[in-house]
Amino acid sequence: MPGFVDVHCHTPMTLFRGASEDVALDRFLREILWPREAKLTDDDVFWGMTLGCAEHLRGGTTTTCEMYVFEDAIVEAVRAAGSRCVLTPGVIEAPGWDYIGPWSERLDAVLSFRDHLGDSAETIEVGIAAHAAYTLPLEALEAIGAAAHERGALVHIHVAETEGEGRELEEQHGKSVPALLGELGFLDGRVLAAHGVWLTEDDRRLFAERDVAVAHCPTANAKLASGIAPLADLRRRGIRVGLGTDSPAANNDFDMWEELRLAAFFARATTLDPEVLPAGEVLALATRGGAEALGRDDLGVLAPDKAADFVHVRTDDAAFVPRVEERDLVSHLVWAGTSRHVADVWVAGVQVVEDGRCTTVDVERARAEVQERATRVARS
Ligand SMILES: [Zn+2]
């Protein structure tokens, strides 16, 4: 089958797996995450990304869409692991983030990084990320959107993840964050909005009109008690939706098998409709759907002239028995398949997982590096 396309990740945050349990997003960011991220080095991010790439590949994920900083280290890790990535380096202005400079300088740095990398990295496409409307001034959102659209680049942003995050802006401007983004021209190009849990009726209509894609992250939204995104409704409106694992501090793994199943369970449980998201559509959501959300028609399918990113799933297991009707294979894959069934994986035609083992990464060393570096960052 085609490899999974994970459309919303902060993969180097393997360094913060378990760093924050049982607190809400806002406190987690301000009190735990941002102070630790302020202490990161290029090498920390390289090893966090490397260990994460091995986990993604091992589970059958061949493309990830990353929002993070230290983009040079991420490129180095992705190349070494033989993974594929749509990298959207983040622009953010928030407590603890002074080290990346004011937003305008950071945006210039991201744009020159993008120009510099150009087409030299076949498996890496560079977009831009605006962290969120609540961590950037409006003029920054406007400038980031314009810069991305001018270049045909994907622009990636967190939107409506939690119920309260947009309240201040809403009170100030008398409109929702999506409406504000629409006014700023932010929604005029290739836009990927992560989460979309609290989109209003009008917001959803706007997203459909402007063809804004949504990264649905059911595990992270449930674990952080943020809510459940209206997946079935978004799809009914023709909005492009892909699935994301978000960060290992909020999930706590990169398991797309778990993500696709939870997305379907939530969609059925919240609509009380057993016909919502049949198995074939769930599988498509995690593969072709993700590619569509990224605006990449070369990914997420097995077809001539498309990217040769594919997975061999071991079906000689109880989870795949019996197969009476033709549709049973896909049903078993979706409702009973797990990452342990992934035997081999190829990215761009190159084998990166063999017999359940990631062959491109020294996983034992990566684990030791992350263990040591994460401990230093937590305790220093
Ligand atoms: Zn996120």
C-alpha cells in the first residue's frame, strides 16, 4: 500500500515525549515546553528528528509535514534517514522564543533557507509556518501569508485547537480567527490549518470557499482534552483533510494506524452514523487524503509517475483472517492493522525498513542521544 502521509508533526519533539502529562495546552506550552525549547541546539534537534524519522518509517509513514525550528538540522536528519518531508519552518513570537529573533527577521531567514535549499533536496519541500494567530501579531500573519502565496509555498498554522485560544483576538476584532485570517489574505494560497476543532459554521464555510485544508489530529486533541474536530462535516463540505500525529509530547507516538482508527471512531461516535467513513475512505484519509491536504498529487498513491513511497504489510497474522469477501482485506487493515504488521518500507524507491527494522538509522545510538539530551534540557 502507499506509505502514510502524516500532515501535522513536530517530530524533533521526541525530546519532550512524556514531558507534560495531564495539563492543558496553554500551560504545557508556556510553563514546560517553551522554556525547554529555548535550550535546544542543532545537534539536539538532529537527534530528536532522527529518532522520530525511524519511528515514522517503522510504522509505515513515508511523508511527514513538519512545523519546527532548526530547519538545517531537520534537513540533515531527513536526508540521512531517507524519509520524505514537507518542512514548514516556524515563525513565532512568544515567551522564551527571543533566540530566533523578531518575526520579520525570522521570516527573512526562513525565506532565504527556502531559496538556498531550492530543488537540491528531492525528498524535501519547504513551506512556511506561522505558529498561530495567538503567538504572532496580525501584521506578521499578513506578511507570512503573502510571502508564501507569492512563492506557491505551503503555509501551515495552528487554528482553533482549543476553545479559548482565539477569544482575545475575537473580542478585539469582533470576528473569529479564521475570519481574521481571511481578511488578512492569509487564506488565499496553499493553506494547511492544523486541528480545526472549534471551527464555527461560518469558519467551516470560509474554509470550504477558500479551499483551506485541515490537519486532523484526533489523538493529540483527545489527550490534551481540546475536543474532537468535526471530521465528517468538514469532509461533507468538500474540505481537504489529512491526519496528523502532532507532537510526541501530546500523543505520545507517531502511530498513523492509531490515528486513522481514532479518527473514524470519533466520526462515528459523534454523528451516530455507522456509514460514516467506511474502511476504504479511512485508509485513503491517511494516505491520499494527506497528500491532497498538502497539495501534493504525487504522494499517497501507488501509480506510475508518482513517488515510489510504499509499504509491505505482513498479512500472515490473525488480524487478517478470515478473508471471505474482497473488501475484507481493507477492513482488516483499517480496523485490526497495527504498526507491527509493517514489514518493509520504501521511500523514493529506496528501502528504508527491512523486516520491521529501520535500516537507515542507528536506532540504538539515536535512543541514547535523545535520552541524554532530553535529560540535559529538562534539568539544566
Ligand atoms: Zn501542532
